Amino acid sequence: MILSGKAKIAGIFGWPIAHSRSPRLHGFWLDRHGIDGTYIPLAVTPENFAAAFRALPALGFRGVNITVPHKEAALARCDTVDAQARRIGAVNTVVVDASGRLIGSNTDAFGFIESVRRSATWDATSGPAVVLGAGGAARAIVVALLDAGVPALRVTNRTRARAESLAAELGGAIQVIDWEDRTEALAGAALVVNTTTLGMQGHEPLALDLARLPTTAVVTDIVYTPLQTPLLRDAAARGNQTVDGLGMLLYQAQPGFEKWFGVRPEVDDALRRFVLEDLC
Ligand code: ATR
């Protein structure tokens, strides 16, 4: 796409940024919709973050995504941050409004719920959810599940203290469970989410015996390299519905694209294949 002088400009702040899939993903949608616009990787060091971020309105940017390690700094530097992003403690999507104010939100919670709802039959109120892990990704998912209305939430993490502080900060019906007891935590659950790095390429697999998990439960992994983690393979083999981690990446991108470029983009097989080509 050759840009005109009126092109809409967005991008992603990260350090490093070379491995981000977002430019490919947004580039696919820009091409599909023939939009006079661009989405560029912005390699911004932590020292340069504040100056670069506050320069976005002056440069005419429509907005940006924010990735590691800037999500907390973005929250602190936005003019307005919505309530869900505040609870998650991180901003991943910023819109520059008509008066040049930086409006922050977090679309990870939306991306997670949308991915599960589009890929599986799941009713949030049907039973407890189990979250494995208590890092940044877990925070967004815990907020998403509380907001979706799960009746109970069990969080288990290798470092128990991290799960406890997450539960204390977020409130709601969160029960912290010892990592050693994670297998028992699956009893009666309607949803299981792995937010740890276990099962990712180059990491150990997640050791989790699914025997106690009802076969009606949905099992999801936020890891997407590989797409079929050992957890998802085991779950599918015993008849559980499974949702891979790519959907969350794709759906979290939808709201930002719509706000910056004015078109609600579709997540479909063509997009999944295009993003996957680059992962393999
Ligand atoms: P992110 O912000 O992307 O979620 P993170 O903060 O590094 O990343 O969190 C990674 C998660 O994987 C944490 O829950 C971590 O557990 P700790 O809080 O105990 O570190 C979990 N994790 C990583 N390696 C693990 C391992 N070998 N066994 C169990 N949990 C592990």
C-alpha cells in the first residue's frame, strides 16, 4: 500500500519489538480493507519511553499498542485509563483523541473471553474456573473471568505469594491453591487456563493430571508456540473442548484497529493462517 499524506498512523511500542506479530496482523487487515494507513514497530527503550509516548499526538499518531516492558509505564503516562485496565494494572491499547489526549485501555481481557466464546461452547456462570500462573497475563485473564461472572475462581502458582497478592488486589471470589495441589483444583471446574510459560517451545511441559477435570470443561492455553501444547493435546484426547492461544492474540487486536482505522476487522481462518505462517 502506497500511503497518501493523509494516512492514518498507528504502531506498537516495545523493547525488543522484532518478534512482535502485531505489525503482520494489523498489516493484513489494512491490506484486506484497502486502508490508507500503516502500523509500525516502534523499538523504544525504557529510558526513552516517556518522551516517545508523549510525542504521539504531536506526530499525528491515531494511537498505539503497548507491549513488554512498557505496559505499566503506559498506564502511568496516559491522560485517562479505563477502569478495567486499572484493575489489570497495565495498558496495551492507546487512542489519541481529537484534542490530543492519550486514552488507555487493556484489550487482553476482551481478547481472552472473545477467543473462548468464539472457539468453544462456554457459559461463564456454569462453574468454577482454574487459572494456572499469576504473572501479567494471568492478571488480565483473572479480571476477564471475574467480569464475565464466573461463580468461583481458583488461582494456583508456583510462587504462592504472587497468587495471594493478585487475589488480595483484585478481590472477588478468588481462592488461592498451592501449586502442588493443582490437580485436585480441577475437580468440578468448567474452564482451565494455562497462563504460565510451561508448554512453550523451549520450556518444560506443564505437568497436570486431568483425571479430576469434568470432560465438559473447556481447556485453554495462552501459549501459541506450539499451537497444540501438550496440555491441549491431553485435554482433546479425553474429550474436553480446547482453545489455543492464537485466538487471544488476534481478538485483543480488534478494538484498537477499529478505533484507529475506523473498520471493525474480522478474525477468520485466512488471518489465522497468515499469522501462523510466520510462527512456524
Ligand atoms: P507473564 O507476565 O507473561 O505472565 P511472568 O510474569 O514471567 O510472565 O509469569 C510467568 C508465569 O509462569 C508465572 O506464573 C510463573 O510462576 P512464578 O510466579 O512462580 O515465577 C510461571 N512459571 C514459569 N516457569 C515455571 C515453572 N518452571 N514451573 C511453574 N510455573 C512457572
